[in-house]
Amino acid sequence: MGDATALELSSSGYASRRKELLQLVKQLRAIGAQAELDLPCVAVIGNQSAGKSSVVEAISGIKVPRDAGTCTRCPMECRLSSSDGPWVCQISIRWEFDDKGKRKDDVQEVAFGAPLTNKGDVELALRRAQAAVLNPTIPSSKFLVLSAEDLRKKGQVPGTLPFSRNVVCVDLAGPDLTDLSFIDLPGIIQNADEEIVHLVEDLVVSHIKGNCLILVALPMTDDIENQKALRLAAGVDPQGRRTIGVLTKPDMLTSGATKSRELWLDVIEGRRHPTLHGYYCTRQPDDAERSNDISAADARKAESEFFAKTAPWARSPHQNRFGTVNLVATLSRLLTQLINDILPTLDTEAKACLQACDKELATLPQPIEAEPATYVLGLITAFATEVQRYVQGGVDSGRLIHENRHAFHEFKISIRRTAPNFVPYDRASSAVAQFHNFIGDDEDEGEAEGLVSAQSPVYLMDMRQHIEKSITRELPDDVPFPCKVSLIQAFQTTWNSSAIWCFQRVQQSTVNLLHDLLKIQFSRYEPLLRQLRFFLTELVNKHEAICIERLGEILQIESEPFTQNGHYYDSCRDKWLAKYKDARARKAPVSDGHEEKINAALAALANLGYDGLTAEDLGKLNPPDEFIREINVMAQVRAYFQVSYKRVIDNVPLLIDHKFVRAIAKELQAFLILKLGLGTANASSRCAAYLAEDPSVVVRLGLGLGLG
């Protein structure tokens, strides 16, 4: 490209600005900024066999691989730069995607081989680079020495990708080049598997969106209406504001194709399928000229003569739309203009990305500078202190206390529901519904407090049968002690399962808290976090076994009736005895005025000097009952339930709290220090491994600092 136009473009002040802008975009692409920023570019697309490769060769001045069928199987980014030095070419590969087509976090542009100074070496080098891209699991260096035949065989190896989104980058510098950058995309396939057709089209469309000038190669040997590439361009650029058509193969129109030539002339001159930037027409060397290794200068000279002498091109007033030189000059100008126009937006977007990156970096943990074992000891101490804070409870650390208190309350209700359901009637009757199995609000009992027995009713005849079965050598009016013991043990049968349920609730709350605090304190150090979870499971299991054993012991003790709280027992027994006798005396629904009569009787007795009497005391005035023995047993057993259950609903929660929750918190720090071996000789090296950063944190940190 050695004519005056190219020279003028490359030597002007405008060219200096253009070089700077193109270099900026090149650097941004090299670091993968296109994933965050919509970088300007020129994308060359076209149907298969549309003459696209010839256009690329004409613009770049190099030979690209040509094969039957589809040859370009990955994007090729050509970056041309004018220079005063000798011609040089550097091929690189930009690894942006993994072999599944997913964008990588760490984008790398890696040189593929040494710089080339001989244009004849470029085509084979490009084949090698493309083969490396299509075989990402094989080290790229292995492709640098392969021959064309080796590459053909390598392309048939199982696992070779049919296409790739990773990019072969070609940096060209020389005195005959114009500053320009463009991306050559795979040719659009018409006849192939539907999956491959869609894959190529998706790849093309992904590159021609946004701030992209779309250069569409359109062979004049086919009707413009049949051009799939033009339809894809129209899909993303319906107004034609970014599309530039380059008409190829004008020399293949026969002399008799006058009508076709005139139709194409209408396209060039904007009368058909108009776009903002219009269409250009180039004539590239034919097979005979390429076989004679025609030079770039001779190719441009032959092209100029063709358009100057061939109708109807020669008579068109739009001579600036013929020839590769005019096309390149226009592309360079438009790309530079696009970059210049979009630069303020890119600057704003880049600053926004930087702010977001700085914000994310601020969330990353500070680097560890202390000796590893000492640092881990500090972490363990802080963790144990935080656990202890929740075990003690506080305004902002009451979670565990509240959850456990709820479990203890549910345990209390479940124990209360085991109260013996003694009914002071010989059998079921209408009066039974009027009897309530609790003795008053002063005992913190009743429906409102939850002490409603869930047991089946036990009537006087049931009690009589039980007593009779229990009598052995006793006198007829005696009640054997084992008879009462069996009744007491009967209401305790579910206490053990209720206690285990209560413990499991507390255990789950405690484990959840430990794991949550672990995650907060150690999420940065995944190896250490995994190890501590294992150790905590061991500690929890240890204290679970101890606590379960102790729970069994105190519940076993409760199965043997005993109390030194005689005053409370006697008081409860007397109240129940009076309640049972009173119910027996009435044997009928209580009248509306019954309570008033009782109060009047108590008042009259008080006037006679009998102070302190209660309604229960009046029940003692009832005459002897044929079931007095059974009623006495009911009152004794029911009273002992009061004594026993009130011990249990305190002792079980206290034991769980002290032998499990507090025990874990107390032993936690020493246990973890011992298990981690912080006092051993190799503690430092082992802790260094525990403190290895999460790979995702390392990647985020590297990307944030631009180390990728």
C-alpha cells in the first residue's frame, strides 16, 4: 500500500492521534477489558466463499490460510501499525474462554512464537496458532514446530474443537501499513450440521453488537438478497448506521451480465440497500495471479487499472468507493472517529468499573503478617470468646438463650401433660365433665398455664381393681407401697423421651450457633474451617454422651419416690383429698350459687373463730366414703406428681445447660488448641497450610490489582 494516499494518512498529525487511540484499544483488549467495556472495533464478516479472505489479505498484506470449506475457525484480530522500521509480525493468542465457551476471569494474551520478519512464514504460523486454539488442553508450544501435514492430522484428533471464541492476534508493523485494527470472523456456513451453523452465527453476532463497524463481504456473483451475512448485520444494525459493505469478485461478472453490473452499481451509488457508510468495491488477485506470487503493490495497481477501464465502474462518479486503498482509508478514519467519539463514555465506564473494583477490594481481608501459629491462636481465642458471649447472653447475643428457653418451656408443657388423670367417680358419668384436674391458680396450674393432663381417665373402680391386684400379705384396708410406686412410675414413662427431645433441640441450636460463628470467623481460611468443623463435631459428640448419661441418671432417680419437701407434699395431698371428697359429695353439676354458698359458710365459720379455712377444708366435713381408700391413694399419687414434676422441669434444663452448653463453651478453646497442635514443633508450617487463602479470594485480588 505504497501510494500517496496511504503515505498521507500515515504521516499526518491525524495519524499520530489515530495510532494512540488504536494502541489504547489494543491494550484494553489484551487485558480482557471487552468483558466489562464495549470497545470499538471493525469486524469482517461474510458468507463462506464470499471473498472475505482476499479482502483480509489485501488490507493486512499477509496471506491467510485458505482451504476447501471453512478455514477460519476462530476470530483473528489484525492490528496494523505504520512504522519507520522494517516489516515485522508478532502472533499471539488471547485466551478469553475455557473449552466450554465460558468467559475466564483471568484473560491472558500470550505470544505464540518469536516475531516473524518474512511474510512467507505467516500463513503456516497462523495455521499453527489456530490449531493451538482449537486444542486448549495441549500446550501451545507443541504446535510451534508442526508442519502443514502434521496440522492436518492434528485437526482430526478427537477432542479438537470445531470452533473457538479465543482469538488469534496478529500485530503487523511496517512502513507500508495504515494504522487500523479489525477482527476477521469465521465465514457463515450454509450447508452443515444445524448445531455448527448456529454456533458460527452466534459467534459472529456476539462480535458485531455494540460499538462495532461491520464490514460485510458481499460477492457480486450472488444476488444481494441471498447474503446471510448481510441479514445478520441487519439484525443487530437495522438502521444500517454501523454497516459497511465491501463488494468482491467484480471481475467474475461476465461481459454479458450487464443487468447484474447495473444492479450492483445501484448498490454502490446508494440507490439500493442504502446504509449510512455505503458500499465499497475491491478487486483482488485471481488464482493465476496468486500462483505467480503477485506483490501487494502490483495487486493494487492491477485493481486500479481494472476499475479505471471496466464498465460500468469506470463511468461512476463515486470513484472514491473503488479499490482497497479507499476502503482501508475509510475504515481507518471511521474506526478512529468511533474510538474518539466513544472515548468519554469508555472513560466513564472504566472509572465506574474501577470504583466497583476498589469497593470490592475494600471487602477483601487484609494480608496475614503474623507468625502462622500465633495468628491461628488469636483466631481460636477470639472465636471461643464470642461463643462464650452467646452462652452468657446479652442484648445483642441472646439468640442461643432465647432458643433454649423456648425448648425448656416446651419440655415443661410436655411433662405437665403427663399428670395422672384421676377422676373421683366410680365410673364415667355426666358429672365427670364438671371435674377439672388441677387445684388452682396458686399452684401455677390450669388450662392457661398448660397443666392439662393428656392421660386417659382413671376412675375409682379402676383404682380399686389396681389396689386389689397389688395386695399380697397386707391387711384388707392397707394399700401396699408398690401399688403407689407403680402409679407414680406410670406417669413418668414418657419423661425420658421428652428430656431427649429437649436436649436435641438445645443441641441443634448450639451446633447451629457454633457453625455460624465459625463461618464468620474462619470463612477466609477454608482448610482451617473444614478442620475446625471436624473438631467441633468431636467436642459436641463428647458432651452429648456425657449429658445423655446424666439425664438418664436423674430420671432413673425420679422413678424411686422420695422427697424431703414434706410440707409441700402434705399441702398438695390435702388439697387434692379435699377436692376429690368435695366432688364426691356433690356428684352433680355445680349450681350457679354454689360458690356464693361456700363463701358464706367460710365467713360464718370465721365469725365463730375458725379462721384460715378454705373451700378444700369444707370437703373434709363430708361423711366417710366407700371409696375413701381409693381417694386417699389418688390424692397421694397426684400430690407426689406435683413434687416430682416441679423438680424435673428445673433439673433437666439446668443439667442440659451446664453439662452440654456451658461445658462446650468452657472447654472449647483448650480443646481446639490441643487438636490443632499449636504447641508442637511443626505448628507453624501446619498453620500456614490452614491459612492458605481461598482461591476465589486470590483470583479476585489478582483481578482487582490488575495482576491477571
